[in-house]
Amino acid sequence: MAGSREIRNKIKSVKNTQKITRAMEMVAASKMRKAQERMKKARPYGEKIRNVAAHMSRANTEYRHPFLIARDTVKRIGVIIVTSDKGLCGGLNTNVLRKVVNQMKTWQAEGEQVEVCCIGNKGLGFMSRVGASVTSQVIGLGDTPDITKLIGAVKVVLDGYTQDQFDRVYIFYNRFINTMKQEPVMEQLLPLTDERMQGSEQDSDKSKAIWDYIYEPEAKSVIDDIMVRYVEALIYQAVAENMASEQSARMVAMKAASDNAGNVINELTLIYNKSRQAAITKELSEIVGGAAAV
Amino acid sequence: MGTIFHLDIVSAEESIYSGPVEFLVAPAQMGEVGIYPRHTPMLTRIKSGMVRIKAQLKEEELVYVSGGMLEVQPDVVTILADTAVRSHDLDEAKALEAKRAAEEAMKNRESELDYAKAQAELIEAMAQLAAIDKLRKRGH
């Protein structure tokens, strides 16, 4: 029985692979639930700070924060790319990176310079491989979108904007639509769009009134702080969504891999049985032939 | 209305408190502030410390916040709590760290942005995915 041992070995190895993919699927499923919860928990903060920022932008007229002022000429663009740290999650990172590359190509054709800030290992690896200029990076976020880890890299970009290094800042990430569907999106982060400076719908009519705030210690520093936190909250939300997307994409990819392994095993088992039966038939016919010859 | 106001304490990671309260004490940057309903609108930074909350027919509650922002409207108060200990110097140090890491990573690579290479790499990855998809549909 020549080939049968090899087939048996092959089946064994595919079974081992299937065990791994199945385990990864289950790990991703449990992480996905947590990631989705985290994404939802981040929403109230995003909503509240958006309302506060909206109230503030209406209330205070003498000081306009640089984040709100649109620049006429756009020469340099800052891009924040959110990707996952690890692979094995289907086309998630590829999709978002393709969008980035296409967009960067158009920008460069228009004569704009692009600098990137990478959140996540996959994007960083890709960007430095293809030679984009990376100004800041965060890798190894783990499973929680920790704001302490994001602050540094984000500050580089925000400072770049206030110091006129960038005229515009965009963010790319995977928006979580549902477990089966994630969509790569590009959003303008700075200057803050009017849409972002409007209070959410839940904001009551009463609080849409114009408040004449008392600022403590003084208006400028309080407004600066709130604007920075608002942008950070937007980025945090994007990272949280990307993480939820990552886990669900991984779960789906690993499920498909386990199913595929199952199919391969079935087929190999069939081939194995066939070859075994063929060998038995051959042996029998040899014995019968031998007996007839005697 | 008049004797209570709505309070929300939220941090980037979760909603900490939400409900009607009678009275509130928060550690504002310029000193502790006590807020009763119909307080004049105010925006201030708060230090890390305890926020004392008195809700109707309830014992006083203490909530710890590690700094943040406080917005006061006559009948709505919002505390945006920080999840991290923040200070200007600390943020600066983190920014420098992120920059340095990126510069280091930049050293070991070619200078020009090679779109052809980027696209080739992406196309290859997409082709691999498409092939996997096709194989899956065929039932392998």
C-alpha cells in the first residue's frame, strides 16, 4: 500500500491545522464580543464631547481654535492609518491599505505631500516597505484600544496641524457594519467639518441655546483641551471600531479556513479509502490468479 | 425641575454615571466647586479626585475621576473624565517617543514612495484572497 501512508500523514496534518483554525475562530469570537462592547461603551463619551464642542463653538466667538479653521491652500496632508497588529483576518488590512494607496496616488498627482501616522503593525510594515514617510507610529495595542498608548502618536499629528506642517488630516480605518461586513473608510479629521461640530440629535433643544460660559482658568486653554480631547475621542472611536472589525473578520476567515480543512479531510479520506480498497482488490485478484495458475 | 439636574459622567472607555442629582461637588482646577441646579453655564478643567454626588432620596455617592473636563448648564451637567493621567509634559514625552520610533523605522528603507511596488503588493494580496475565495466556492 504505497501512497496510503502519505495520505494518512496528510490527513493528520490537515486535521492539526483545522484544530488551530478552529481554536482561533473561537478565540476571535469571544474577543469580538468584548471588542464590540468596548466600541459601544465608547459612544456616550464621543457623543457628549461632541455636544460640548458644539456648544462651545457657538458660544465663544473671540477665540476660534485652529482645528476649526479651514485652510485655503492644501499642500501637505497628514494621514492616520488604523490597521490591525496581526494578520490572519481576511482582506481587512489589504482593503484599507488599497484605499490609502489609491488616495495617496491622487494626492501626489495633485502635487500634495503626504505624511502618515500608523496605528497598527500591518499598516506600518506596509508603509515603510513601500517608502511612505512615517511621522509617528503606535504598534502593539493588544486587544484594548488604550488611549494612553494613542496620545503620543496622535499628538504628533495634531501638533503638526497647529504648526502648519499639515493643512489637512485624514483618517483611514475599517468601519464596523456587522459581523459579516466591514468597510474601509476615509474621513476628514482636521479641520473639523461642520457636521462634526453640530450636536448630536439626542442633544435637547434647550442645550442648543447659546451659552455664555464661564471658563476656568481661561477660555483659550479650556477650549484647546476640549478640542484635543474631541479629536482624540474620534480617533479612539475609529481604533475601537477597527478592533471590532478585526476580530469579526478574523472569526469569519478562520471559520472559512476550518470549513475548508473539513472539506479537504473528507476528500482525502475518500482517496485514502479508494486506494485501500484498490489495494485489497489487487491482492485478492493476485491470490485468485495464483490459485487458478496452480 | 428646579431641585434636580441631570448628571452624566463619561470616560472614553465607559459611561460612569448617568441620572438626576440634587447636588454635586467636583475638584475643579481652581478649587472645589459645588453645583446646585440652575448653576450658571461653566466650562472648566478638573483635577483627579473624588466627585461627590447627592441624588434624591439616596446616600451621597463618591466617584473617582482622574481629571477631565466639566461642563455646566442650568439643568444638565457633563463630566468628561480622562482615562489617563494627563499633563502637558507627559503628553509631550509620549509624542516624542512616537516620533522617535517612527524615525528609527524610517532609517532602514528606501526613500522614494514606490507606488508601483505598493500596488503590486496589494494586487498580489488581493489575488491570493480571490483565489482562496474561488477555491472555497469550488468546495475544496
